[in-house]
Amino acid sequence: MRLSLRLDQNPGYNVKDMANNPTPPSSENPGGSTPTGDLSDDLSAQFEAEISGVPAGTPATAPFSAPSNAKEGEKKGAKSGKLKGKKKKKKKKEGNNYLQTVIETAQGLATLFQEAALGVFSKDKLTRRMSFFFWLSSLGYLGVCGMGFKYHFAATSREKFAEKQLHAEKQNLSIFIKKQADDARRKAATLALGTFWVELNSDFDGKTPFGLVNMAEIAIVLECDSKETRVFIETNLVIVRDKFATLFVAMDRDEIMSREGKRSIKRKLLEKINTWLPSGKVEEIYFSKLHFS
């Protein structure tokens, strides 16, 4: 701005002349003169600022160099190590102070009891009396502490016993609730199919005496895996009875009476009905009634 003003005021005074002669010609100084000292330095700085666009008097700044991560890590590690060392020293000092306090307290108590023991046999009546009261109060203090500890241990034992009893009651209650829930689920999933008649093979070499009915009556109960399975079977009860009836062909009396024979019949019935069911299954089959006639 100043450079432009000087050039406007002195048309014949150009930039080259200003560099050689910073002071423009005037009525007082027709030929112009070169200022010396600080004024010349100021004008040179202003001229350079006009040319570079940087304000005069701006301090030079050193180029920024980012610190390396390695150096920062080393500084942080050294600082953390110093902090850890200070903490360890502080803890060690506190431990030493505590131990020293305990030792001093023990020495003081030992001195006190020693003086109290010597005071019992002292010639001074007042000293003997104070020693007696000291030992009496000490015994009373020990007795109170013993009673307090005894009460504390008794209360702790009662609390532990009450906690164990409460825990046992909770376990018994949970077992009872689970059993009730299982019984309720079993009742909801149990279905009685009714009675089936099974013809028995003759025990008289193929000839059954006149008037003798050689039959067995079996009542079957199904235990399903869920209430939905029981409802489905109950809805299709006629189909289920028909499928079971096809398995009850002529059998020997010993086959139905024996334990292995009953297991075989139940296994066949389970396979038959579970193959037919679209979803769910029958878990167990019971013979609620088995009668021969």
C-alpha cells in the first residue's frame, strides 16, 4: 500500500529507484537521499514485505518437526517406570512405618504391665492400690472381650445354620415345584385309549371246549411328550384304536403273561403310533388292566 502511494505521488519514481534510493525526491530533498541507520533498515523491511506479501516485523518461525513415536514411547515408559518406582517406595515406607508403630506399641504395653506388676509389691500404699485397680480393670476388660467374642461366634453360627436351613428349604421347594409341574404335564399328556380284546391261542391242542372263551382284556394308557400330541391323538382316537387292533392278533397266554412279552408288545405299539404321528411322539405305553377269561 505504501509502495503504491509513493509511486502515485512521484510518477517518475519507480521500483528500481526505490530499491537504490528509498527516499523519493521532494521539494525539501530534490535529488532524494538514502536514509541511514534504522530508517534504512525499516524501509528495506517494508519493501520486502510489499514484494513477498508478509507483514513487516513478523518473527521468523522455525520449521515444525513432529516428534517421533519411538521417542514419545520411550518418554512415556520412563515416566511410568518412575511412577511405579515411587509407588513401591511409598508402600514400602508405609509398611515400615506400620511395623515400627506396632513394635513401639508392644514395647509400651510391656513397660506398662511391668510397672504395674512391680507396683503391686511397692511400699507406697497408693501405688499398690492403683496397680490393683489396673489389674482388676484389665481382667474385666479381658472378660468382656471374651464374652463379646463368644456372642459373636454364637451369632455367626446361628446365621450360618439359618442360611443352610434356608438353602435346604429352597432346594426342597424347587424339587417339589418341579415334581408338581412334571405331574401336571404328565396328566395333561396322558390319554386312555380304552380296552382291547386279544384272542389267545388254545391250550387244548387246537380244540377249545364248548362254552370256554379264550380271550384277554387289555386296557391301554398313552403318555405323550406334550399336551398338543395328546389332543391330536384324542381327536383321531378311532384311527389310533384301529391301528392298535391290527397288532392284537392271536397270541399265546405265556407271551402276554411274561415280562419280555409285554415289553415286545409295547415296543411294537410305540413304533406303530410314532410312525403315524406327524409331529410329537408317544413316550410310554402302560397296561392299566390285563384280564384273562
